[in-house]
Amino acid sequence: MQSYSHNFIFALAALLVLAFAAYENATSVYGTKMIGNIKYCSFDSHNYSLDLYMPVSQLQEQRPLIIYVHGGAFTSGDKNNSVGNQIFPYLVSNGFVVASIDYGLLQNDTIVQEIEETKCSIRFLRVNARLYGIDPQQIGIWGASAGGYLATITGTTNSISSFNQGQYLNYSSNVSAVCDWFGVTVIARYIGVDAHSSLQEQETAKQLQPGYYASKNDPPFIIFHGTNDSVVPLNDSLQLYDELTSNDVNVELVLVKNSGHDFMQVGNKSISPSFTNITDETISFFKKNLQ
């Protein structure tokens, strides 16, 4: 992959997002077609939607799917504007279909409901795999920050049926690969639980951590985290890495030096690995485990 600066890629992504957003349903930019605002599930009269990114010239064969979950501290953000959106065209050009999903935020939903919505999107896309040129047997998930949490707990709960609620329950919500960009692990910070909370509340928070469900049957993981992240502490990813490795999960941890949140440079030195290399490693991970 040709080397570009993080700022250049971000600027290009911004142009892509603006161009895609100008259309309600479908458009194409730079060889990538986007079908927007596809309703995937309804919960309590709320509809949730996703955008699909695929080649303009869609071939007949089914492609592996990567589901992307945006960040925003569980209270903000949307499927159109997140750090991961800027590499969607590269994923599409490397043979994938990408789905960027919205989910309910904590102003109206609980963390459990956000997990249920994420899993429902997977089932919806399996139901409609033929329509969208997706290989239903090759689905991975990837998220950033709060979305990293939803991606990782989706991966560690492949066999946990209690999180499967809503529509399409005859279909699986399992995933075959998980990519985590600086994701949250210690969920207690976001649901108001601390050392002064009741034992029941602390136990509930513990059972909402991805590592709580880790087992040797989990899919492979890759985790990227900036060493200077002041939004989601590096210790979150270190903890998840330890919990996965102690349960014999295939996991790789990449520490990004000189990087804060969203892989933004901290100090005078460039982040290392570079954003280009992070993109390459993300694509390579999914190629290895989905193609």
C-alpha cells in the first residue's frame, strides 16, 4: 500500500463521507459503492440502520463481510463519521464488503441493548447475504473505542445465546475474526459503577466485560492501542489481551507508540507503526482469517 499521512487519508475520507452522504440510498465514489440507511433491526419501536460499502462493479461471487462499529463513548457518534470510515475504500479494494452500523446510545439504551443490536445486524446480513453479495460463512467484526468494546464482546460471546434478541433468531450472530482499535474493556466507567457500588452492581459490570466470556473457542483477535491514549487507557487493552491469552485465544496486541486516542500523534514523534501500517495490518488480519 502506498504510504500516505494520517491527515491526508483523513481528508480524503472526509470527502468520501460528504459525497456518500449527499445521497439517501446509493451512490459511488472512487470505485466504492455505498448503499445507505438500510434498516437492519427494530427494538421497542426504534429502527436501526447500516450502510454497506462494496465495489461499483459487483462481481457474482460472494465476498467476506467486515462489520464496523463506530465509537463515541456509547453516547455519541454515528455510522458516517468515525476513524475507521477512512479506510473503507481500501478494504473494499482488497475484496471485502463493509457494513457500518448505527446502534442505540446510552441516552435511550443500555449496554446490553447495544450488544443485542450489534448481534442483530450480523443476523440481518446473513439473512440477506445473497442480495448483497456476502459470504455468510466469512463475517468479521471491527470497532473503535466504544465500538471496539461492542466488537470484542460480540466475539467472546459467540456461544452465549442470552445476547441474541430481536429478529432473525434462526440465524447465527457468530463472527470469525475480531479487530479492536483502542476499545473499552472496563465497562464499569461508563455505567456508573465503582468501588462504592453494591456487590450486585459490581458483578453485573464484571459480566459485561468481554474477557469474562473468553474461551479457547473464540475467533482470532487483533488489538491496536496507542501508548499515550488519555481517553481509553492502554490498560484496558492490556487487560483484555491477558484475559484472551489466559484462555488460549489466538490474539495479537499492537502497541502504537506516540499515539493518543484515534491514533492521533502525541508529541513530536510520528506514531509507530504509522497509520498506513495499521491499515495494512488490519487488512492483512482479515485476509488471513476471512479469505
